[in-house]
Amino acid sequence: TPKGSCLESVKIAIDTGYRHIDGAFVYYNEHEVGQAIREKIAEGRINREDIFYCGKLWNTCHPPELVRPTLEKTLKILQLDYVDLYIIELPMAFKPGDAIYPKDENGKIIYHETDLCATWEAMEACKDAGLAKSIGVSNFNRRQLEMILNKPGLKYKPVSNQVECHPYFTQPKLLEFCRQHDIVIVGYSPLGTSRDETWVNVSSPPLLKDPVLNAIGKKYNKTAAQVALRFSIQRGVVVIPKSFNPQRIRENFQIFDFSLTEKEMKEIEALNKNVRYVELLM
């Protein structure tokens, strides 16, 4: 993000009423997020405990001995004492080191064999140390979740699993499995995604152009985006829409003054294509 734009966006979001901020070391903007939070606390607008900040453990930091130092580095960048949620960003590990995407001479990612259960134990130790109030995972499938849930000596189970989730990719089986285990699904790309071919499957049509979402939106005087977000929260999915546009930041928040009927929920559920926008090909 261009310098300063994240800082301004977070401040606008906090003023609008947002309290859950989803960040990550690999977004390279945690210093601005931390600054925005601290400035709003200094203004008396919020207290630290009003904010729910999620940070993420990157793929190069899975070895257990790297977990706490990585979180401490995040806290130093944010200039905060703790994160509210710390999650393992992806279930696969890359070779530890300074390169975010370590590659060999052929440009292929260099993976690293680690034990997710050992990584999880290091995450549990971070919670015990008070550096993270809660711990979770991201992009985990059922098998990977079960590996943690069935781990001998499990101290804390994941409170959440952050995955792609929207009307074209509704994740019904994973949602049901997580419900049974009291794991909250946090849906990223709840509005579909940008059309950036470097990381997005652009063969799927843009979600927000969908005629059903637009027709329902017209009925409530809402945008397709607001309908898509409302659909997710009515299913019990936490949404984290991304925007740097002040008007859209505010619009994305205006979803608590209407609700979708059961019939409309079913119509939107029927849009599911079981196709990811974010394919995570690595």
C-alpha cells in the first residue's frame, strides 16, 4: 500500500465503528496499523481493549523456536503489548530465513518440513505468556484441523479458521465441521477479490456483478457488496472486507439495519460455484 494510505484507512475505519482489524507481518503495513490504533487511543476515541487485532505467523516461521520471536517482532512493529488473535497463516512451511518466498534457481518455492502440532504448541506458549489473547489458524482444511484437535496434550484448540468464504464459495462442509467444534470461520475475500491475475483466478466472474445479489440489493436499497456481507454474517461467518476507499469502508459497515429472508439466504446459497478466487497455488 502507498505510504500513509493504510494509516488513514484504519483511522477512518475506527471512526466508522470497526473494531476487528485483520493484519499480517507480510502485508508490510503493521507499523501504520499500530500507529492508527495508538493515535485513536490518544484521542480518547477508543481503549486498547476495544480493538480486536489479528496477527499472523508466516510460512517461514513455523519451526517452534521461531514462533515467539516472530510474534514479538510483530508486537514491536505494532508497538502493542499483545494481539487479540494470532493465527498460523498457512498449513505449509517455507524454508526459514529472510526471504518471504524462498525460491531455488528454477524459481520454485523451497518448502520446509515442520510438524504443525509442534508449531501449535509454540502458539499455545505465546498465549500462556500473554502475548496473544487467543490463537487460531488460517487456510486449514478438515484434516489439518483434526490433526491439531486430536493432538495428545492439546491445551487450547484453535478459536478460529480464516478461509476464503463468499456466495460463490460458501464452504458448507467446513463451516459445519467448525461449528461442531466451536471454531469460528472468518471469511476473507467476502466480496470476491481484485482482478489481479498474479494471484487471483480471474476465470470466475466478478462476484459483485452477480444479478441475484444486485436484485436483492435493489429491494433493500443496498449494494451487492452489502448483501454479500450480510449473507455471511447471517450464516455466522465473520467477515473482513478490505478497502482503502473511505466511502466503501463506510458502506461495508452499513449492514446492520436490514436482514435477508430465509428465501433470499437460500437463493444466495444456491450461487455457490465451489471455486476459489485465491487459489494459493504455492
